[in-house]
Amino acid sequence: MLLVLTAAFFAAMPSQSKVRNLVDPLEKTHREELNQCAGTMQKYYFPPCGYKEKPQSKSSKRGEILYKKHQCMQCHMIQGHGGELGPALDGIGGSRTKAWIKARLVDPEKQMREHSAFFGGRPNIMPHPGISRDDAQLVSSYLLTLKEADIGFKVYAHPHAQKAKDLPVSNWQPSPKGELSGKGRELFFSMRCYTCHSVDGKGDKFGPDLAGVGARMAEKQLDKLLTGTIRSSVMKKQTRNLGKEQAMMLKAYLLTLPVAPLPQRVM
């Protein structure tokens, strides 16, 4: 349930007969626009660089198993299969060293602090959940075996979605916390929804902030989103696996989230 409310924000946008894929083959390399940091431009490019993939080994095969175990394919695409939230990983060894990949997998926040200039000074809007150094070693070995695409690819930033019409915030109060919402909170974090959604009004994650979502969205809308009425391919997979009771738990938790206080003005 990584981007469970994105569809509601798209609802306020003009309808489109076809939703553009966020990862497209690169037909022409615009070298003056090359940028490999997601989120710093509307689109960025991964041109072919002649990378020769590493041969498979026992370590890389174990790394592939861990890659699937950690559900990396939810956000990353390989050979056209997987998610579109992060860049495709084909030929990643041509632009990232093994040490860089390991650091990203173990502690992405630390990596971004130490190399802030490389990341354009932006916040980590889509954090990876850190994994152990041993697992990172194996996963990075697997990633270095990925063949480079014959042509490169470009990745589009997710469009800035307009907010759906707000319900009157002044007349709305969050639901009291209880056993059902408590289970929903546990489910929210166990499904790693927090990697894309903030719940405190900071809005510093990839997906919409969920603070006070009950003031912006009717319960019937939440019901539809939590039962699969959503455009995101990643979210469709996650909501498809939700049972009715689990969807009720998540909704109960979301309805307890208060509206975030307005930032205080500095005099």
C-alpha cells in the first residue's frame, strides 16, 4: 500500500484515455540534460554506456532471492517488469559502483547526508528500508549482473497532482483510536506504507501526506481506494492482496490521523 491515495488526487485532474508509463525507452540522448538523481528534474536519463555485466555467481544468485524477498521489484523495473516508482535497474553497474549500491541499501539517509551535492540537496522523498550489510553485499552482487539495455531509458518524475476538493476541515474531527485502528496502524507500517506517505503533515515523502485525510476524503472514497480502484500499478498489486477486514483496519487507522497544524509564522 505504498501510494494508496494518489488516485484520489488524480481524480481532480482532467481524465486521460491513456496513462503514460513513467519509464520509457530512450530514443535520443540529450546529453545536456543528463541527470541521474530522481526528483531533481521532470525527467532524467540513463543512456547506454557500454557496461559489461558481471557473470552470475553463488553470491549473485542468493542476492536475487533477497531482492525478491525484500520486494524491491515493487518500485524498480528490470527488463520491463516491476514498478515505476524508482529508476529501472538494467545495467546499473555502469553508473553505480558496488560500494555506492551497498551504502544505498544499508543506510540511504546517511548516504544522502554525506553526498548531499550529488543528490541536489533534496530530501530523501522515497527512502529505502535499510537492510543488513550481509544482505546488501549479496543484493549488490546480483544487481551488477544485470545486463544493460541496448538503448537507454528515461524516467519521468511523477506528475504533481492537484488536491481533491477538501471537505470542511472545521467540521471534521478524527475518529478516536481503538483496537481496529491499532491493528490498521500495525498493518500500515508492516506493509511499509510509510516509505511513500508521511502522516504528520510534513509532506516530505513521495506520495501524498495522509494527515487529516478524513477531512479531505469521504469514507466511500477511501473504501474504493483500499479495494483496488487506483491507477498505480504498484498500488493495484498491494490492494489486490488486501482482504476486506484488512482494508477496514487501514481505513480505521487513516481516519484517526488529525489535520496537521499550520506552521507558525515567524515574526
